[in-house]
Amino acid sequence: MMEEKARPMTMKDVQAKAEEKKCPVQQSLVFIEEFLAEPMCGRCFPCSMGSYEARIRLRRIVEAQATEEDIERLQRIASNMLKASMCKKGKDTAQFISEKITMEEFRRHLNGECPDMECKSHIRFIIIPERCTMCGLCKDVCKDNAIIGEKKKPFLSGYLPFEIAQKRCTKCGECIKVCPEGAIIIEAIAVSEEKVGA
Ligand code: SF4
Ligand code: SF4
Ligand code: SF4
């Protein structure tokens, strides 16, 4: 049987895929990754050189390793691509990234924040002890054994409270879905570090 060839993504498909995210950095990464998923024709220098570097810079922002220089460089790449790209795909990608860079939510990643709580390196999952009824549902669902604590047992005192071991947590989000008390929340790492430093 003949294998069906995958249809190349159109700009509309890329836009729809990017819109599944809220974070402008994540959205930009979707654009550049889809752009680079197809063979590079190399007709315009700023695109053939800059697009790979743009992907590296965006990944650095997502991974909380970026500095002001990464944003400046990204801005320059997008603006050069916008001017020089000979194809619509190159222009649309550059235009999209150029617009996102100017957003406050984009820049806040430099302070260790992802306001849309989507960049895993910028967030952590925590349990609010006052809301937790120690039902154990979160622990049952965590495949990474990142939740410590003991289910509440009647007539026993000295429970081990439920807590998330940050080093083991892969931030999959499964525990939040099952907690009936809304006791698990996503917190910006920058904010929690501020609290520790306070
Ligand atoms: S912008 Fe378009 S035409 Fe120019 S190198 Fe990139 S893919 Fe090729
Ligand atoms: S986010 Fe995922 S890995 Fe982390 S504690 Fe919850 S279920 Fe476990
Ligand atoms: S599911 Fe919610 S209420 Fe139950 S133990 Fe986990 S954090 Fe506590």
C-alpha cells in the first residue's frame, strides 16, 4: 500500500498551532520551528543564517537562560528577515516574531516570569497546605513520584503533609487536574524566590 505523504503546513496551520499557546515566546518558537521544519532554500542570507539563530535565542528565553542581548539579537534578526525575505512564509514568520517581541509578556521572561505560566523553566507546582484535605489523589496520578505525603486516616494524628518534591516534578500538570480542592497551583519561580529572599 502506498504511504500517504504528509501535507506541508500552511501559514494558517502554523498560526492555528501557535494559537494553542498563550505565551508569546512559545508562540514565536512554534513559528520558527515550523519554518525550519521545511528545507531551507537559502535564497536570502538574513533568513538562511538568522532563522537558526532565532530558534536558539528563543529556546534560551523559554529555558530561563536569556539576557537582554538575546532579545536585542532576536529583534535584529526578525527585522532583517522582514526586509530581505523573498517568500511569504519568511516574511510572515519575521512579522509574527517582531510583533511578539514588543509585548510586555515577552520581555518579562528576562525577569524569570512567564505570565501565561507555560514556560516550564519559569514555573513550579506547589500545594497550598491550608486547602489540602490529604485525599492522596494527586499522589496516585503523579507518574514521577514527585508528591510526598500520606493520605489522611481517621483516628490517627501526625500526618505527613502533602508536598511536591521540586527536583522530581516534570511539570506535567496531571496533579492539578485531579485535585478536588484547587489546592495545587502554579507559581512563578521568580515570585517564590522573592518570597524566600524577603
Ligand atoms: S525567506 Fe523564504 S525565500 Fe528567503 S531563504 Fe528563507 S525560505 Fe528561502
Ligand atoms: S506536575 Fe506532574 S510531575 Fe509534577 S507533581 Fe504534578 S503530576 Fe507530578
Ligand atoms: S489532590 Fe489536592 S487535596 Fe488531595 S492530597 Fe493532593 S493536593 Fe491535597
